[in-house]
Amino acid sequence: MASKRLLPLAAMEKILKQSGAERVSDKAKVALKSVIEEEAEKIASQAVKFAAHAGRKTVKAGDIRLAAK
């Protein structure tokens, strides 16, 4: 997973700074990226299952919201 560049590290820094961090280490950016991508994979997988259960090939926003709960 570490080799995949799904989310940019700059976005991780922006999220942390918007949350109040004055400075952000490179390791913190990488750690946040890893956690977010792992959670996103779980949500996406569950959303695909919800869409399939509903007889659809298309994953919809409602599937994502339901999977995120």
C-alpha cells in the first residue's frame, strides 16, 4: 500500500493544519495517509457489497454513506 499514491501528502498536511497543527512532520503525513487509505478501502469494499446486494453495478453516494456508518 505504501507504494500506491492514492492521496497526496500535501493533502494530509492541509488536513492536519486545518485541524490546528502549526507544523507537521513527514512521518505524520505518511501515517495519516496510511490510516485514511486503509479506512477508505474498507468503506469502498462495503459500499460495493451494498450496491451488489441492491442488484446494481454502480456504487452510489448512499452506499458510501451507509458503509461509512
